[in-house]
Amino acid sequence: MLTRVISTAVSTVLSPAALHSHVVATEASSQPMSGMWTVKVLGLGVVALSLGVELLVRLLRRLRPLNKTLNEVLFFPSEVACVEHIFTSLPRSCLCPLRHGAETSLSRLLRRILSASSSLDLCVFAFSNINLSRAVLALHAKGVTVRVLTDKDYVAIAGSQIGVLRKAGICARCDTNSVYMHHKFALVDGRLLVTGSLNWTRTAVQSNTENVLVTEEPDLVRPFVQEFNRLWESNDPARCFRPKRPKV
């Protein structure tokens, strides 16, 4: 009797139907656990992804981007060197005794001015530097719109380049609403500001202790654009440049 019971139990356990039922039951019980592991893995993946993005952003902030806003400071007096290579592409086109190809504060300033492609707004107290005048004339010859604002008293001093610019067809106005129009700044294409203590004279460039800030920071450029337009609109050129009356 006992032997028959044991034999029946063993055959039941080892039968294909019993084995299939056991496997199905095991799979059913493991499904909730598998779902929990999937959720955990996905959660860890999201956390890892967010950390990776944050580290990438920090890395990119430390690296210099290709379109970084230009900020540059130039100090004067500038080393006396030949700047002819800035105005011509011909190698060794100048035979003067000055050092050639040198990168100086003046050469950097000239390059910033000559980078204008559409407009140059110039607001300077005194303007007698020949090389800076050449740069402005070169832009005008290329079709760049040039506007010049200057001081009413210094417009006619010996060596002033304002008359030269006007003869070339450049529109120039002088401020008649203040004692001195003492600004020294230029706006290149309305996006690049060149400003500082430097008057555009030979003495200031070669002999004085001066500074120039070059920046594309919009918050700094915008107020200077507004100031130039304000002065330009408020000063009628007829009040400054009057034709000389013929002597009787």
C-alpha cells in the first residue's frame, strides 16, 4: 500500500504536465521581480544620463567656444613699427627702415577698424593720426558707410584729418552743444565697440600712456550706439562746417 502511494506521487511529480505547471508558476512569480529590476535599471540610466549632461556642460564652459565674444585691451604708447602690411597684401611692399610685420597695439587697432564691412561710426575729440586716417579712407573707398563726429574747436587744428575725410566724401559733423566733445570711441558695424582714453593723434599713439578697450558685449555696445545716434541727430553739419566767404 505504501509502495503504491509513493509510486503514484513520484509519477505525478515527474509527469510532463506537472513539470509544465511548475515552470508556469515559477515564471509567473518572477514577473513582478523582473519588472522591478527593469524600473531600477531605467532609473539608474536616467541618473547617469543627467550626470553626464551636467559634466559635459561644465566642460564646454571651460573650453573656449568658437564664437566667444571678443574682449580685448590695448595699451599705448605703441611700438613704432611699419604698418604698411596691414594696408596691402604685397609682401615687403615697403622699404622703410622701421621693423616690418610686428604685431603692435596700433596694428591691432587698425585691424579692428578695418574689419568693418558695412558701417563705421567714429566719435573722436582729436583726429590727426595718418595711419588711422588711411584706414577710414580705405573703408570709405570699399563702400563702407562712414560717419564722423568730432569737436567743434579741434576740427580745424593743424594736422587734423577731418578736412581730408570730408574732401574724400565722408560725412563729418561736430558737436556744438557742449564745451568739448571729448568722446573717443568707434563702432564697427554697430556690433564692435572701440573705446578708451586714446585720441586718434600721433602723439597719443606713440608717446602717451593710453588705453583702448575692444568689445562685442551687447550690453556695452548698445549704449554707445544710442549715444552716437543722439549726437548725430542733434548736430546739424551746417552749424559747424560753413563755407568761407570770399574776401571783398
